[in-house]
Amino acid sequence: MIKDFINTVGSLLADSGFANFTWGQLLMILISCVLMYLAIKKQYEPLLLLPIAFGMLLTNLPIADIYHPDIFINSTGHIDWSMFAEGKAGLVDIFYLGIKLGIFPPLIFIGVGAMTDFGPLIANPKSFLLGAAAQFGIFAAFIGALLFGFDPKVAGSIGIIGGADGPTAIYLASKLAPDYLGAIAVAAYSYMALVPIIQPPIMKLLTTKKERSIVMEQLRPVSKLEKICFPIIVMILVICLVPDVAPLIGCLMLGNLMKESGVVERLSKTVQNELMNIVTVLLGVSVGCTATAENFLSGKTLGILAMGLAAFAIATAFGVLFGKLMCVITKGKINPLIGAAGVSAVPMAARVVQKVGQQENPGNFLLMHAMGPNVAGVIGSAVAAGVLLSMLG
């Protein structure tokens, strides 16, 4: 009787996940725990980092059977719908369709548009230049990835990570490099969440204490008419110029117009809250679950992470350097720090600019000035994605 019980327990343990861990899975679980620590204890963009980290933990538990990369990464390059038809697909496989089919990024952009105030950008149109300058980092990283031997389509998807725009990175990678979409998505969202760690050293390295202490003039008030006309005009101009980016820019400006028009408040609040929260959870967990040990711990994937970090650092540096140039041209009226907000991590990058600026001058308030380049960066990274898609697609 005892022997049978021992054999039963032994068989149960042998068939359990505890007996099937690999060193790669243990390493990925450790990484996920570090990311959860940063999200919970340090509060580094927990809305993004916590679902991603939890997804990484979930997908690396042996025999969980909730995500099957082979459905999406296969020899045909298409989705294996037979797994869904036979009921063999896991829960995250269903969620992941929102990424693979390009559904989640436009939905996120509707929410971003509804939560974005383009007022600082309208009040200070020079912010467009700072937002555009940061996008040079995308193309610099694209060229660098080509030099390191990456396929042009993969290189383009790596470069867009420099824009610190997760939805745009997912959208472009799903079109150009679907096999590497998981690594690119994890890199993009992880670096977005780690903006408070990555950006400050670069900002301080490229600026002087005197430059960081510059106090900028208060922005002019922006009328409601300007705010209503802005998304309509920008959408027409950008989509006519770069048609490939229509889904992202169209949804971004739809969300913003709903907010600024004031006539669909219920829809605007739903987009900002319920829709945005639901899509963020599904997208975050799905992105995290793509980080399986088999897919993540490879030379190419780690190379993508390294190049993505370089892309983000270069984009930040270009923004700050262009800010220094504008500081000289305006004879000290522009604080170069706001150039770092030219990446599209809204509003994380703008908050980092505010924090670094106040460290040098406690009475300095750069947040609204930084929001101009920040929201310009959202438009700029989407345009950069459209350009890469038209070149490489």
C-alpha cells in the first residue's frame, strides 16, 4: 500500500512541471521576477511592466501549454488556424491574435489620442523639430543593424524601438519581421518602462548644469478651435504623405478629436479608461508570453535587445543635441533637456525631463514644455514607421 502510494506520488512529480524545468526557463523566470520588482517596488511604469513580467513568468512555467509559438512562427509565415479549429490553442494564443493581426496597436492609439493634449505642441510649434530630431535615432539604429548583418526588414523593426513606442514597434514588426515580433515587442515595452533609468545619464552627459537650469517662458493659451482643427489637419497631411501609417495616425487623431470636441464625452472616457485598460492587459500579457526561453535566449534575439537599447539611447541623444542647437539659436530660451522627450514614451519621457530639470533648479517646471516634443514624438515615430514600411514592405 505504502509502495503504491510512493510510486503514485513519484509518477505525479515526474509528470509535473517541477521535474521539467530547464535552465533557460529558470533564467527567464528570474528575469521576470526582476521586472516585477521594478514594477511593484520601484513603480517603473507598472501598467506596462507588470503584465509583461507576469506573462514572461507564466509562459516559462513547464507544461503550462497556454502559448504555442509554432502557431505563429512557422515555415509558411502565416497563422496555423488548424490549431484553433481543433481546440488545441492556448489562452494566450487567442490573445496574441490581437498583436499578430495588428488589432491592438490601433486600439491603443485611440486611447493615447484621447488622453493626449496637443496644446503644448500647438502653442510651441518648434516642438515638432525636437520630436523629429529624436526620430533620427531610429534611422541611425536601422543603419547600424544593417552593418551588423541583420536583414533589412528586421533592421527596420529594430530601429523603430528607438522611438520608445510599443504599439508602433508591434505594428511595424508584424508587417516586416513577424518571426522576431516577440523580441521586438518585449524590447520596446521594456525600454518604455525603463525610461527613468535609461534617459537621465544620457541627458546629464550631453548637457551642462547651466543648460539644465534654464527656465522657459510660459506657453500661450490654445483655443478650442485650434485643438479641434489640429487632429483633422495633421491626419490629412500625414496620411497623404505616408499612407502606410493610416491605421495608427487615423486612430490617434480619432481619439484626440473625441476628447477635444467635447460632444462625445462618454465615448472619450470609455476609450481612455475601459478600452485602454483592457487592451493594455491583453497586450502586456501577450507580449510577455512571447518571451519563452527557446525564443528569447538566442544570439539574434539578444542582439535585437542590444540594438534596441542602442536605438533608444541614440534617439534620446539626438533629441538632446538638437535641443542644445535650438538653445544656441534662441540665445538660451530653450532648455535642451526637453529634446529628450522627443521619443514617444508619453508621458514618461516628459516626466523624466521635469525630474532632471528640477534636480538642478527646484523652481523649474519643464513638464508642459516637454509635452510638446513628447506628443510630437508620437506622430514622428508613426511617420518613421510608415517610411520604413514603404521602403521595406
